[in-house]
Amino acid sequence: MSATDELLLETLRSVVKESPDRQYAKPDHMPEAETYSCFYVHTDEAGERVSPGCLVGSVLHRIGIGLDDLAYYEGESAGRALKGLFDEVSPITLDTFCEVQSLQDGGMPWGEAYQQTTGETI
């Protein structure tokens, strides 16, 4: 496993551990998206980028990816975002992020999504 994979997976665990009961909800002022169900970046009512949104956005922002860089991947899968942001990410890490994001998008709390994906209880 590469250092990038270790960083991504450790940060995922850390973010989930901090908010295991969190369920993703977009701000009411943000538009409904036709092709995806969450936003990597949340904006204020004026459209200014103010915070990471979903679980994957929160993880990537925590490790130093800026909101503008995250916003570039709005509407793209977690796997596409990871492949675009990092030179090398293992298939296992890509699968983990895609699955946990999919479960989160379906309304599952972050801790449950993580547990179902990894088998690890937070």
C-alpha cells in the first residue's frame, strides 16, 4: 500500500470517527443535481465556496485539497476525483471510497457506511 493510500484511508477513518452519526444533507439553497446526490463542496447563499460537503469531500479537504480543486470534480465519482487528484491510488482504496460514498449518498450515516464498506466498527 502506498503512502497516498495510507493517508487517504487513515483520514477517512478519522473523519468518520469524529462524526459517525452524520448523514449527508445539502444546504437548502443549493440546487438539486440531476446526476449526483451530494456535493464535494458546499457554498453559501451567494455561491461562495465555504466548506467541504460530503464524506469524500471532507476527507480530501482534511488532507489539504482546496475547495476550488474539489469543486472541479462536482458530479464526478469519488474514484474519478481520487484519480484526478493523486498520481497513484490503489484499486482497494478507490473501491473503499466509491462504496462508502455510495452508501452515504443513499442516506446511511457515515459510521454505518464505513463499517459496511470496511468491516471495521468505529
